[in-house]
Amino acid sequence: MRVGLTYDLREDYLAKGYSEEETAEFDSLETVEALEEALRALGHDPVPIGNAHQLLERLSAGERWDLVFNIAEGLYGFGREALIPALLDSYQIPYTFSDPLVLTVTLHKATAKRIARDLGVPTADFLLVEEDGDLETIDLPYPLFLKPVAEGTGKGIGQGSRVESPAQLRLRALELMERYKQPVLVETFLPGREYTVGVLGTGKGARALGVMEVALRPEAEPHAYSYRNKEHSEALVNYRLVGGVKAREAADLALRVWRGLGCRDAGRVDLREDAKGRLHFLEANPLAGLNPRHSDLPLLCRMVGMSYLELIRGIMDSATSRLGKGRRE
């Protein structure tokens, strides 16, 4: 099968003058080459395409693929992750991972939390700050935790994210809105352990691959899996495979969210405990990183004895099971 590869190559954006933080979610050449190698080993013909602009140029030139393996994050707006899937939908070209609706909903953390809450899944109480006046309406108990509503890779999360007073809340919220040009999610702080659950498959066929605790070392930024902690995870984070009752609870919660949101093929669901050890939904990652050495999902797979090739095979099997379904000629 001829498989196109869409991605945002980090080095290309850095060369254009974008910052390290602005490009934090983008992929390295190592990731693209690892995917090419895995797809080739599975008997496919991988064709590197690149970002949304490069995809549009090739579509306009008449090029087509049997399926596109999409890991592109996009750059601007709440629909940035949905751009390439929407383009491919318009050309009736199938692709891996979730559709535009799911990618937009999950990128906007407040919307994803509202859906999780409707599904009966616990999530920390929250409010969305879109302008200065919204700060006056916040009546959640301190401490609170603040983050940009639509960023990934820990962007906008750091030592100042946990606030203890209205003055700290105002200062941090205004800083984040100015820096990231988007609303700020304000949540009650969850002080317990943090986990990520790897998921493979779609709908009823989805299964939890394993549950991994993200444990910060003493020298890490406190309170959260922040941008700095993720960028330097080898030195600042301990990753531990979780078993027993806690793992079963986390897997069940993650699958309820995964299926309820309509996520497809593979990804992660992040959870955190409250002061009593009860699990709460943080966010879903239906476009999880796939760097074979550094990304959380491949790392978790290695912990449970699944190779990178087996992970990519599982993603492709899930995606190709949709081929021919719902297409209009």
C-alpha cells in the first residue's frame, strides 16, 4: 500500500525563526525516519509529504495515496490538528488517527473535560478565563492550577502554574493569555500521582496497552509534567509501569473517555489523583508523539514488551479496517 506521511518537521520551523517552545510539539527527522522504516518493514511504500502546505501542493498537483499516516500538529488555532484530516476528508483519502471533530475537541481541554463530565468520568472542577472580567467569577477553592486551553507538550505549564491566591491567579492568567493568545483553563489542583494510559484501537476494539506513572524527581519543576520536565525527561522524570487495582481503574477510566470522545487507532489518556487517591481525567492525546526513544507512548509500549514495529502495525491495522467504509464515489 502506498502510504503518505504528513508531519511538521521541527527543524524546518526552527530554520524559519520559530522558537524552541513554539515548535515543541513538532517532530524530529528521527521520528519520520523511524515511521518510514516501520512502514517499509510492514510491506508498505512510505512517501514523505510534510506539513499541510506541502500536502495541499501535492494534492493540487494530482498526487494521491492509498492512506496517509498523519502525525502533523499544525501551528495556529483550535483546529490546527484537524487541518490535514479535513483536507484528506475532502479528497476522500483515508488516514490514521482521529477525525477533525475529535482532534479539535481534544485540543480544547475545557471542551474535552465537559464531554468527559457528561460521560460520568471524574474531572477536576474548572472554569475558562477568556477575558479579564472572567477572573471575578472564579469561586473555586485554592490552590488552583492554570494552563493554556489548547496547548500540548506541557507548553505554558511551569512553576507558576499552581496559584494560592486571587493575586497570583490574576497575574498568571493575564500572563498566559498575553503569551499564548488563547483562553486559560483554571482547575482545582489535584495533588496526587499522575498517570498516562496507552490505548490501541478504535471503539469497542480499543484496549489499554498499559498504565505508566509519571513521577517527578526532586530536581524537576514541581506539581506538573511541565514543558521543561518533558523536554528534559531523561534527567527529571521517573516512568513506572503500574499494576494491580490502580492500573485496572485507570485503564477503565481511559477507555471510557477514549470511546466516548470517539478517538481512533492509538494515543494516550492522562489522569491524576486527588488528595484521596481518586482518579480524575486530565486530557486525551489522540495524536500522541511517536518518537521511538523519547515519546511517552512508545516508552510505555517498551515497558509492556511491545516493540515499535508492533505499535505501528497495530495503528495501521486499526486504520485500514476503516478502508472503504462510508466513502462516496
